[in-house]
Amino acid sequence: MRKRRRPRDQSISLFPFLSVLSATIGTLALLISGMTSMSLLTSDQIVEKTKEGSMKAVRYVECRKEGIVIHPEKSFVHVDSIGRGNTQWDDLLQHLRRNGGDQSLLLLIRPNGITSFRRAESGAKRVGITYGYDPINQAGELKFASSEGRPK
């Protein structure tokens, strides 16, 4: 028996696959640019408070160039006073050390607040409390929301 020969010029075209792929990439790029431009319209930032995971209450401290802001009472401590004693920051650290099982500390860092963050971080390490940190945008007011999404 004789085998059938295949024609040598027969090939598979990938054009339909590539056109669908490029259309998908274009659509995704359009969606990403649209979402980015929408997020830039507002300068406010929402920090979400959740009750899932940890049962601890979180104390938020915003690190700025000028100093730190302790939320929710919005107490301000100048950058030169951080770690010098007798400030709201030192009171908060002592309170967290005593109630370490019930509360935790989260440092929110503005891009120009690295110096304040480093001083606050060294104070938290010195007292021996655990803390976390998150970078935030330079501009805008912080709004705290519950896990349901309603700003407080």
C-alpha cells in the first residue's frame, strides 16, 4: 500500500488567534487607564476597618513630613518630639504595651513622612509592641470606613 502524500504548502494560520489576543489586550489597557484616571479624580483615601482576621482593635498613626497624627482623635506630634517623652505618642505606646492583646498599631506612611515613620518605628520597637505599616498617597484626607464600606 502506498501512503498518501501531504501537500507541502499546507500550514495553519494564527491570524484569528492573534487578532483576538490583540483585541483583548487593547480592551484591558483601556479599562486600566480608565480606572486609573477615575482614581485620580479624588484625593481622599479610605482606610477600611475590618473585623475579620484579627480580633484586635487597630490604632492608626499617620506619618507625615511635619510629624505624626494619631487617629481617630487627630492628635499631632511634631517630628522633633517623637520619642522625647511626655507626648501623646508616648502615651499611646504605653497604652498599647499594657493592652497589647487587645489593640495593635498600624503606621500609615505618606511619601514624605519617612523620617517620622523611622522615629515612630524605633519607639514601637523600643517599647516592644508589634506594629504594621502601609504606604499611602501624598495628598488627601484619610477617611476611615467600617467593613461595610461606610466612611466614619
